Amino acid sequence: MQVRDASLMMQPPADSRLAIIIVTYNSATVLPGLLDSLPAGLEGVKPFETIVVDNDSHDHSVDVALAHPIRPRVIRMGRNAGYAAAINAGAATDSPDAHLLILNPDVRLHPGVASLLVDRLTDSSVGVAVPRILAEGGTTRWSIRREPSIVTAWADAILGGTLAARIGTGEMVRDPAVYNREGLIDWATGAILAVSARVRGIVGDWDESFFLYMEEVDYMRRVRECGYSVVYVPQAQAMHIGGEYRENPLLYALLSANRIRYHRRHHGPISTAALRLSIILGEGIRALRDRADPVRAPHRVGCGGDRRAVGGDRWRNALGDGISKRVVTGLGRHGSAWGICRALRLGRDALLRCTLGKRWSGKCQNRDGNEHPCFHGFPSPVLPNDRCRQAGGQVTN
């Protein structure tokens, strides 16, 4: 861990402003609720500016932002640049002495949450402050995480995330006592977090190579490596709808791919291969469980998205940073040793290339049996064909 220079531990100016950065992508249905909650959520915080950074939405997200009474400043990225790139773009337009409050558009702030988080940032040892996140029903979401490791990955794979969390071996922290007291954590889900002005200049920009998912893990690790703390503040509360990746095979595949990317960055090839195998094994166990009890299996919308294909989808998710239909069949139906070895040799290909806007020749089958490629830098296998055409995609049958 790096040691901070004493000159960097000085308090920021007393009148440090707060820049609220909201990243949108086809968020027109959820954005108004967040904007409506800002006045109460920002009680006691001055001065501040609200910035909406739009990743080339194909709905009316920009119009919704511009028409709202709080009058946020809107930045149009002109492309789907990813979550980290949008944060960087928004931060670059504001003062380097400003604290940041980064928000998902499906967050709803509770009164005074921003003031409580900013107060913690006045501590010279604190780099990031995160609140208690609530579900729509008011229950606490398990948002605190341990640093990803081989131990947590294999515990989650073999035991399942819920059981591993309950016994304290998984990545998710599920001890109610932890959520009821303020304390230092490794990281928390990035739906809402406050970043201190001093840390912005030391840690630097968010890593745009992750595009979506794991960028907050990487950023908070860098904060800790610079000698600053990530603090959980339970008195500060916000509601988060969230959870798309749990129902969207493509997003879950991207999460799995970025888990591998993140681990590879900080560990060797053997450790990374062990992590990849744990993901494959874990999804394989769940695939077999879903096939044995399809009624309990979640309905998956996306590639091959009916209940009968749920096992194959899980394998596709586990290997989502690039897997051919042949390997999906080999893993999903038979779980063969050949399929696993073949999958381990598959590196970054179709999904990441498509997501990062590089050349991609793959197709994805949606629920009506038609196929179409990705468009505008992000794959969209769940879009009906007419919406795909409207958004600029070319449907191929």
C-alpha cells in the first residue's frame, strides 16, 4: 500500500462544491424519479451542479433531463462510451476541487443523503463514502463487498452466492451488524458513491476499459492503494431499483468477462485460469439445477431466452467474453471435459469486441428466432427487430 504525502492530506477548501454526475443510457423511464428526489437528497449541500451524461440514448433521456425543473447540464457523448467514460467526461467539465456524487439513474435519494456523505469526505483519510442502499420495499440491499479473490470466487461457485455470503466466505457481505454501523469496507456496488476532491487528483480517471461493471471495484481498489479509505455510512440512505444483469444474459456475461479482466490485471495466469474455471463451474452447477427444476429457474430474456434454454444461457453467461454456439452446446448439454478445456482457451472475443465498439462478426438469436448483430457499440439481442431497425441496427434473418 502506498503512503500518502503529507501535503496531500490537507483539507479541501471549505467551500468545495459538489458535482452530481448521472450517467444515462435509455433511461427515460427512471430518470424523472431520480431528478425529483434531488432537492431533498441535496438538502444542506451548497454549492452544487447537476450533470447528466448521456451515452447516446435512443429514447428520450436527454429530453427528459432538459425539461426537468432542476435544469441539469446535459453532456451528449455521441456514442455509448460506457459508464466509466461518462463519469470521466462529466468530471472533466467541473472544477478539480469539487467532490463528486456519482448516481445511477434508477436511484432515489432519501432526504439529506448527500450532506451525510460529503461530511465524511471532510476527513482527510476518506476517499470514497457510500450509503446504505435500500430495495424498493425498504429492505437493506446487500451492497457491501469483499475484494474479489480466488477464495470468494470458489466459495460463490460451489456454495452459491447466498450461502457463501451467510457464512462469510463469499464476495458479498451479508452480516446485518455490518450494515448497521459505520466502518471501512473494501468496496460497494457503484449505484451511488461520493468521491472526495483530493482523491480525484491522486487516483486519476476511472478506467474506461471496463465499459460496464467492475469499474467501481477497480477505482475503489486504487483509492485504497493510495492509502485512503472507503467508508460505509448507514445513516445516509438511497433506494436503488437496479438488478438488470440478473435477468439479462448479455449483461451478466459482460459482468463475468470483466471479473476475469479485473483478476488478470492483478494476478498471474494460473490464478486467472482458476478464477475462470470457478465461473464456469458455478454457472454449470446452476444450469443443471435449473434444468432439474425449470419452474424455479428464472425466465431469461435474450439469446435462446425461453425456459428450455436456460441451462444453455447460463453456460453462455459464464463464457460470455466469447463463446461459439458449438461450445455452448458442448457445455450446456453435456458439460464435457472437451467443452471446458475449449472454453478455458477462449479469450476475449465476440462480447468484448462488440461492447468496446471493435469489429464483431457474431449474431445473436432473440426470442422470435431472428438474428441481428450489435449496433452502436453495444449488443442488443433482446430488442424486437423493428426497434433494432429504428435504432440503426441491421437485422439479418
